[in-house]
Amino acid sequence: MISGLVQILLWQGLGELVSHFVLPIIPGPVLGLIFLLVFLIIKGNVNTSLASVSDAFSQHLGVLFVPAAVGVILFLPQLKANALAISAALLISVVLTIAVTAVLLRWLARKDSHES
């Protein structure tokens, strides 16, 4: 289990380094996850220690929502004051996400049917 945790922290550390020195626009943990994903795709399998750590993390994902809930309560006056703008941004982003997903899915389905 310690080995899996060390692997995750090493990939996050690499992501932080790349984010700090090369791509400051993308957060380090996101880059670390991308690097880990590419590594696992190239490797072809997940070792047992990494799998056990990821299983333990996924069982406790609800704990990660506690800081967000505290932030919502802390900034409730600002959220109320800007409720219309926040609602509009959320609605537009959801619609755009669904539209981009549909276009991408259609493009991939067309590409797959041409290959068959």
C-alpha cells in the first residue's frame, strides 16, 4: 500500500514540476494524473499496491466534498449576490459540455464505421 501511495505522490510531484517550470496554465495534480494515465496505458496493467491505494481513495471520495461545502457556506453572501451570473455560467457550461460530447461521439462513431 505504501508503494502505491509513493507512486501516486511521485507522479503528482512530476506534474507539479512540469506545471511550475513548463506549463503553468495546467495544475500540477492534473498533469500528474495525465502522466500516470499515460504510464499505465504504456505499461498495460496496474500493480496491486497502486490498485489497493486507488480502491481505498475511491471508497472515501465523499470526504473530498467537505472542503467544498465549507467554502460554499463561507462564501454564501457572495454566492447569493451573484446567483444569476453563477447560474448562467453553470447552465451555459453544461449545455456546451453536452454539445461538445455529442459532436465528439458522432465524429468517433463515423470514424469507427469507416474503419469497419
